[in-house]
Amino acid sequence: MGYALLFSEVLGSLTISVIIFCLLIIAAVSAYNILRRWDFSSSTEAQYRLEKSNFFISLAVKSSFYIKLFLFFYFFYILQMLSDHLPGAMCAAGVVNANIFGAVTIFFQILTLFTGGLWIYMDRYDLRSKCYDLTLKKQQLFIIFFIFIIFELLSTILFFYQIDLNMVVQCCSIIYGIGGEVQQGPIKLYPFEYPLYLGLVFAVTVVVDIFKRDYLTIISNILFLFISFLAIVHFYSPYIYQLPAHHCPYCLLQAPYFYIGYPLFGLLFLSVFFPLVGAIGRVFLGVTFFRWVRRSVILKILLLVLLNSYPLFYFWNSGVLLFPLK
């Protein structure tokens, strides 16, 4: 164990993550001082130093967020690279499932990016206001962001440390289904039912986004994220691979499929990020952010058009469908 940490790509990624962590420790101390002593009505030198610290935290979080965004994509490159050294692994799926910390690391990476993006929205609103209305709430959210950073760093180190390069892991065909059987997925739907439910959830999210029903916006967009991922795995990915038994989402990130996974999952994340930020801002923070409803709807439409183009082209070329209608 631990030999995966010796790869230059892994060492470089972890080194950058540790540097970011050290920077955010300094920012966390400043955030704690702001939470204890902030008084905008005061004109003392201490308050002036706190306001300068507020700008420092803003710079630190924005820098960390954009670097973390790059490292998020680089993480999947590392997984693909490690798959060439793990017996049994055909793609990143085998590496992620080499131990329990793989999925945990991805989970905290997504939480970190979402929280950081929400913080940047709050910071933009706060710095444009005359009285720094969101400064205290912003620092509270920063503490949550910092906690996610800690868990992400620890899970990443444990993940790479516990990878045994001599251990035989499962390939994606085993993990996501093998043979010619129809994979129903965790919610027991046949493959052709996923696009139907996805279209229904899409219609609901558009309606609640337009009418600004915040709690329903949160629920419907999380449901859209969940159903979209399952639809990609159990229905659309076999059409992309043109293999009915191939359901792996990680192979979508490979060159033979033109790295289509990056725009697919990027559109999916952004399409739910904007309405969730607006709804969370209104419900939990009492602030109306610019919701970008039109842009989120456009992103969802682009995602659905891109996804459904694959089965349509497959049917156009072959005259048959991969999955029977039952």
C-alpha cells in the first residue's frame, strides 16, 4: 500500500491541495476573527483590519475554487492513468472502487465545488452592497467550505494510500453490469423508461424554476441530477458505446468516445447549480441572487438534446433500438 502516492501526478495534485489547505487555514483564522468582532458601524482600526481580511478571504476562496475545479478534472485523469497499473482495471471505474475512499473523495470534491461556487455568489453580492450585508453569513459558509476541504484532503490521501498496485480490482463491465441482460438500475426501471422520467422531471424543474417555488426548486433539481445520472448510465451510455452491455460512466471520459463525458457532466452540474444557488440563497440566507433561470433551462435543453442525439443517430443508421420496449 501507498505506492500510488509515489506517482508524480498524484504527488503534484496532493502538493497543490496541501498548499491550498495551508492558505485556507490562514483565511479560516481571519474568518473566525470576523465572526467574533465584526461591527460595520465601528470606525476603529480593528474594524478596518477586519475589512481588509474580508478581501483577503475573498481572494483566497476564489483562487482555491478555480484551482480545485482544475484538480477535479485532473483527478479523473489520474484515475485513468492508474488504471493502466492496476490488474483488472480497464478504466477509472476499477480504480475508484479499489477502496471505499474513492467514491467518498468524489463526493466531497463535488460538495467543495458547489459550496465554493455558492460562496463566490455570496461574496459578489456582499462586496457590491454598501454595508457588507452578507459578511457574517459568508464567513459561516466559509467555515463549512473549509470543513469540506479538510474531509476532501483526508479522503484523497487515504484513497491513494490504500491503493494496492498488486491487488486485482473489478473492471467496469463487472461493476456496471455484464452480459446481454437488461440492467434495470437501483430504482428498478427498464432502460427505455429512464428518458421518459427524465423528460417528466425536466418539465417539473422548468415550471418550478419559472414560478420561483424555492423548496420545490431544490427538490426537483436534485431529483433531476439523480435521474439524469441514472439515465446516462443505464440508457444513454450504451448508445454512445454502441454496446448494450456497456454502462460505465467513466469510459465516457476517454479519447475513443471524444471525451463526451466532460461536456455531459459539465452541462448536468451547471444546469442544476444555478437554480439551486438561487433557491438556497432565498430560503436559507434571505437573499435574492440572480437566478439565471433562462440559462439553466437552456443548459438542461442542451443536455437533453446531446443525450438524445445518440439513440436517434443509432436508430437512423441501424434501424433498430438497443433496448426493447416492454
